[in-house]
Amino acid sequence: MSQAVLYMSMSLDGFIAGPDDGPGNGLGDGGHRLHEWFLTGAVTSHREVVDRLDGVNREVMDELMSAGAVVVGRRTFEFAGGWGGDHHDGVPIFVLSRREADAAMRWPAVTYVRDVADAVHSAKDAAGENDVLVRGAVTARLALAAGVLDELQIHLVPVLFGRGCRLFENMPPDHIELELVRALDGPGVQHLRYRVRTEG
Amino acid sequence: MGLIRLYMTVSLDGYVAGPRDSVDEPMGVGGFRLFNWLDRRDDPGPSGQVFAEVMATRAVISGRRTYEHAGRWQGDHHDGVPVFVLTHHVPDDPPPGSIRYVTDVRECAAQARAAAGDGDVMVHGAGAAQALLRAGQLDELELHVVPVLLGQGRRLFDHLPAGQVELDLVRRLTPQVEEPAQRVTHLRYRIRR
């Protein structure tokens, strides 16, 4: 059964980007610190990133790369240049957006969707038995609020940012119960995997 | 020489209390959810171990809000160890029991270290933690990360300046308990200087 899983690197104080994030500075000032656990030197593709890892960090990134579809917010997608239309292995990409797509940001594997639940359902259909990779903080919050996010894979990085862009912000005051299903210690990062509890 | 260590229960989304915390509702709306793991504090296992370590600290630093919301602990946090309450304005009435008021954060840290001797100092409260972090006086963080998103409330990490502070994980303890709500993750970090 396909699961919609958020994969997100986060500082211990809850930031997923440094201050002043924007086009050309997608991770904000100093935000690359959060990706040091998997980014070693210049790389050209997600596959190349994974090939350089080993141990626990490799295991977790292999899981990410086994996703059969991607759901991503428009902001994250555009900051990443749309990954040139291919996140990994040509899997379908569903971009959450209320606006029409720019001509330059259209690719065969990319579909623009307005509603987060529609995006996740379409992605699950496309992913078959594989999981759906959810990317972007706003998309994660919308998916949580809509009840369509199944798991959160937090890569907790041992650093305090102080300022920047938070993962959990502008949420409704409703408790969402989680279950810790796995904790792994990799070099320079703790991988905490939580399932969103829907029962009781 | 002992360490100054923050012990704080926090939701995965970073809150130490729910919304609208007050003297009447010290954990804010719904915030007592965070303390379910303390049901296991007297059991063998990681949560019991962590709680025993808390109780073995030889001095306490608390923020004023935490102190007031906790009913001033009736003057005794645990075992009569000295409690240093960091406050902007010293109350007119004399402090109860083993409580002392301090207005300067560095002075507060120095007094607590001296009072603890070879033991460790426990820090309690988001305000005190932030003040000590800003002053570079916090040595370690021990967070009890609860598997819940509160959505809103009082954040642990707030009002801090921009600028990265590197940490080293000292240990991670995860109790293997049946009840998912009590399966907290105890993360201890050393702050690099």
C-alpha cells in the first residue's frame, strides 16, 4: 500500500531553510548546512548524491529514491528549477499550484494540480506499490491539514539556526498524534520516522 | 565542574506548552499532552533513567514564567537544591524556601554552577533556555521529543538571533513502550563553542 511520506531535513530548532530564502537562494542563507549529511561536493543528479553515501544515510536516501511519484509545492519546485523535469528515474511529479504553469516549467512527467488531496491521490495511483515522496513545507502542512500525509521522515540535523523558515508554522491548534516507527543515527543526522495516527 | 543542561519536554513541532498558557492553565490549552511520558518516570528503562538524572541535578535555573506557572514549587524543586530564578524584576516578597532571584543571566549561570559543585545544573523553561543560549552559558540540551504536533503554543526555540550554533549528539534514548503516546525520544546534545 502506497504511503505519502514527507522527507525533510530540519535543524533541531525546527528550521528547514535559513533566513532570506527566495529564488536563487532556495535554502536561505546558510541553509545548505541542513543538507551536508548527504551532499558531499558538487553533484549533478539525485542518483549521484545517493551513490556517494553509505550506511544509515544511504539506507534512508535509498528509500527516498524508491518513491514512485513526487508531490511538491510550486515554490520548492521552481526553486529547484523543476529538477529539469526529472526528480529521479522519470517518476511522475505532481506540482501543487493555484496558478497556470509557466511554459518553461512544463515537462512530460509533470502535472499541475490545485488540490493537495487530489495531488496525493493521483500520485498514489501513479506510484502503484511504491511510496509517494512529499516535498516542501507548505505542501506538507496542507497535506497534514487535509489528512492525506501518512508519514514524516525527519532528518534532524544537530544545529540551531535561530532564524529562517520553519517546517511547522501557521498550523491550526489541533493536535496531530504521531507514532515513532523508526529512529536511526547516521553520521551527522538523526533520522526520525513518524506515522500520522488516524485512529483514536 | 558540572554542566548547565536544559531539560525540556517538547512536541515534534517545537512547542513546550499549548496556546494561552497562564497561571491558571500553566501548560496552555491541551499542553498537558506533552507530559504523558512522565507516567513512565518511575519505571526501569530510558524514561526512568532520564527522570532520575533530572532529580540528581544539584541546582536549578528557571525562568520567571515557568516558576510562577509551577506555583513557585512551594519553595522546593527537588531535595532542597538551590533554585535560581532569572527575572527582570525581583518580586517584593522574600523568595520561599531554596529560591533565589537573579537578574543577570551570566551572574545566574555562575551562581548556579558554584552551588551545584561537582553536580549538574538543570535548566527549566523556554525563557531561561533562550537567555542562557544568547549569553553562551548553556552547555547541553536534553530534549524529550514527544510524538505529537500541537500546532500552536509556546515555542522552545524562539527570539534567538540568526547565526548557526553547532551541536554534537551525546546520546539518543528511545523507550520501547507499548503505548505510542509515551514513546518519546530523549536527545542529548553538547553545544559547541
